[in-house]
Amino acid sequence: MSYSILMLCLLFSPNFEQGASQPKRILFIGNSLTYTNELPVLVQQFFVSLKQPKPFVEAFTEPGASLGDHWQLPRTGKRIVEGKWDYIILQQGPSSLAASQKEFMKDMETGKQFFKQTKAKVCLFMVWPESNRKQYFPQVRQAYASAAKSVNGLFLPAGIALKEVQKNAPKLALFTDGLHPTPLGTFLAGYVIAAKLTGTDAEQLPAQFHWKQYEIKLNQADYQNCLEAVRIALKDEGK
């Protein structure tokens, strides 16, 4: 068989097509910390900017909802099982208190009945404590890292990036009410999530970005602070 004929056979074979890069399917489950500033759409756009196929994204979000609240909604488990997801990204409140962490782990255990019926990688989107409770960052991190470990999942340390910016560039506005993010806060969180899912390093963080009606334009100093914050966050594997 000639080389050209061989290549044609490969191109049109089912196995070759399956090996091609296919758009990822991502399901977000969370609350207002996910839907504020349309984080799922931002993550989708970051994939494109990172030269990845545009993923399909869907989100189940409710104001103030915990994972336990979502498990009580029949649609959630049904969609997890039937959606053929590559990634399922879970998020709830800071969960910094001992009682909250216990409930968090209980809800992760309950969720296993759905996760085991899918081939998706379960991911934990670490958030952040309220601005007047910054000292609880270690507890928030531990809560989400432990939740990720409980399902052999992927730890997404978005909150670490916001923590570092708060520490080194306090004049940058990351929150509107002490908890919900500004577009810049969402931008940082979204990049950490997209970078972890695509295996991208911090240096690909753009200084300007636009999604939906939101826009980020960072000057050189602010960009360097954000870049370093993302760099530190991406090193945290939740161990």
C-alpha cells in the first residue's frame, strides 16, 4: 500500500477520528460565586484563548446553595449521570468552620452515587473567605483540598490567587461586598480553573480579556502582581 493511500485510510478510520482533540464537556455545580460575572463562560473563553477547542459548558447554580442542596434536586444527579462530562466542577461556600467542613465531606460522600456513574474528573473549585475573615484562608483551602482527595479529584486553587493579590496588591478591587467577586476576581479564578484543566502555565495569563459584558485591562504593575498570584496558585496541588 502506498504512503498516500495509507494516510487516506488513517484519516477516514474511526480510530483516527476518535484520537482527534474533541471539545471538552464541563458541568459547573455551585452558587452565586460561580454565576457572578458568568464564570463558566469566562472559563470557556479561556480555553479558546489557550488554543483549545471551545468546550461545552453547563451550570447548575442556586443562590447560597451547598452541594447538599443540589443533591436534593433530582435534575442534578440525572444530569451528572447522563451528560457525558469530562469535568464536573463543584463549588459551595467557604466552609471554613469545623461543622461546615463536616457537612461538606458528608455531601461529597453523598455525591459519589452520581460520580461513580460517570467517567468525568470531579474538580473542586476552591473559593475564599469573606474579606473580614482573611485569617480563615487555610481552613477554606483545607476544606476544598480534603473534598478533592475524597473523590480522587482535581483541586482548583482559585482562592489562592485572590489571597495573594489581596496580600501584595490590596488596592486592586477583588470583591463587591466582601465575598462576591468583581470581574477581576472572577478573571483570576477563571484563569486558575482553565489553566489547571488545560495544563497551561501562569505565563499565558493575558493582561487584557473580554467576556460577555465584562472586560479586564491591567497595567504593567497590576499585571505582574496578578501573574505572580496565579503562579503561586497553580503550584498548589492540594496535597
